[in-house]
Amino acid sequence: MLSFSPSEEQQMIVNTVKQFANDVMRKKFRECDEEGQIPDEIINTAWDLGLVVSCIPEDYGGAGWEHSALTGTLLAEELAWGDLSMAMHILSPWLGVLPIVEMGTEEQKKKYLPMVCGGKFSAASAAFVEPKYDFDCNDFDTVAKKSGGYSLSGEKCYVPLAPDAAFTLVYAKEGNSSQGFIVDRGTKGFNIGEREKNMGIKALATYEVSLKDCKLPADKKLGGDRGCDFKRLANLSRVALAALAVGLARGAFEFSRDYAKDRHAFGDPIASRQAIAFMLADMAIEIDAARLLNWEAAWLLDKKEDATRECCLAKTYADNMVMQCTDYGVQVMGGHGYIRDNPVELWFRNGRGFVTFTGLAIV
């Protein structure tokens, strides 16, 4: 029989992150969205929780907890409930760290993992998405050519915190396979463009990056000669994004539900109106369904099984679910839902982006 109860350790993490999301993130998310930046004190407070370094082995300066995709989805949901932009910023070092923890060579672990184990937030990133309408992560246009070392050429977008990242994991096509390559900050040929102007996640700084004959030593290939299991990394990203979508949608549902109970029209709360009640019921059902799909996928990943089908289903379902729930949130509030003083319009903008956020998070 399956158990849906988190372990004592997982519940501790959830409680800690939930309190941080409620006490810190929820009080600042509108201000951050308007100003397009997140105060350092918020990021460093999140850093002090030890979330990023938890899965890094003690030998490299981390806490030494076993990496678990399921645990990662639990904390990602709570962070996204607080705010999606902040959640992605806080978790962005995992984009570079987790692939190295799972698949890096010993030399790569010794060099790069200690970089993000200091007392303050240390940025690392990944360049995954390419700026083209038919982008396919199984057929990157960014190419890695080997001749002694490697030469990378291509275009990337949605690269979080690119100028601040100590290193960026660039995904490219080598022969017939997709592989990761570690690019240190300041590497010649790794050119960072201007900050992107996005419809949502406005507080998260993302950038376009161009690689023009970016030369790397052979030891910068993730996993060395054997390479990396790209399919697993893509699946870890899918469950991360699905968890973030669940957290965002849950926030929209709870706000809409409470508003509908408190808002009266013609003498009764609008929650008693069938049209509103049905929308709220659909939101609750879809959120729970998306969460359970994602938990199953993450559980299979923790068992080291090929969960590509389950991860794709969870991600696709969550993409549709978060769009429906945030749209319903706007509808429940009527005309007030379109006003910037209310958070549902922000959640709607953020939710719309999930279909394009491929590779922007990992757990």
C-alpha cells in the first residue's frame, strides 16, 4: 500500500519553508514584481535555511542529505506558494549543482560544489532553452564540437542570473546526444545579452546568452568522457516545474476561495453562487490531481527508474492546470481580478509562462 504521508524529515522541511514563504515571501512579492528585483536580505534569509546545500555531500561542504526528487517537489511547492520569481531565484543554484552531484566527475565535484557552500547566496545557472518556436530539448541547435577540448556555438534564452553565476551549465548537442558543459564566468565566447523583459516572473533576472566558438577544456563536459544522463536531468526539471505550478495554483485557489467566502452580493457570499462554487471545486480537484501525478513521477525518479512518461504527463497536466486555476482566480474576483492591487493578475501572468519554462528549475 502506498503512503502519502511525508517522512519526519520531509515534514520538517515543508514546515520550515512554509513559514518562510508566509512570513517573508508573501509580504514582499508584489513589491518585487513591481520593482523587478528581489532584495538581497530575502535571498540570504532563504540561503540560511540550507535548502540548496542540503543535498551536497559533506566532503564538499554540504549537509550530506540524500538527494530526493520527491523532497525537492515538496519544498518547491511551498516556495512557489510564496512567490514564483523568488522561488526560482532561490533554487537557481540547483540548476548547476544537482547535475554535478548526480553525474559530475570527482574533479568537477571538488571544484564546483564548494563554490555554493558559503555563508551567502552563491549563484549558479543553466542555459537550456533556445529562442526558437520549434525548440526541442532532444535536438539542440547549440552544438558542441570536439577537437581536443570542445567548442560551443549557439543561442540560449531564459538563463537565470547569468552575469552573477560562478558557472553555468550549458546544454548542447554533441553528435546525436544532448550533453551538459560547465562554463565558468568570464569564459571567452560566452556572451551575456541584456536582461529579458518577460510578461511574468518579472522579479527574476533572466538573460539571453550567445556562444560563439566558446572553447572549453575536455574536462568541462559534465560527467567527463562518459557524459551525463540527459533524460534523467530533463525529468528532474519536469517534476520541479510541475511542483512550482502546483504551489502557484494553490496560492491562487486559497486566495480566491477566501475572497468568495467574504465577498457578499445581494445578501449572500458569492461562494454560494453555483458558477463560483463550481470554479472553486474544479480548482481544488485539478490541483490535487496535478500534485499526485507529480509525486508519482518524483517517487519513480528516486527509485532510479525511467519515469519519462510519468514526468511528461505530470508536467503537461500541471501546465494546463496552473493556467486554468489562475484564470479562474481572476474570474472569481470579477473586475477586481484585473486590477494590479490584487495578486491574481500577477499569478495569472506567472502561470502563463509554465509552457515555456523548460529547464528553468530542477529538484
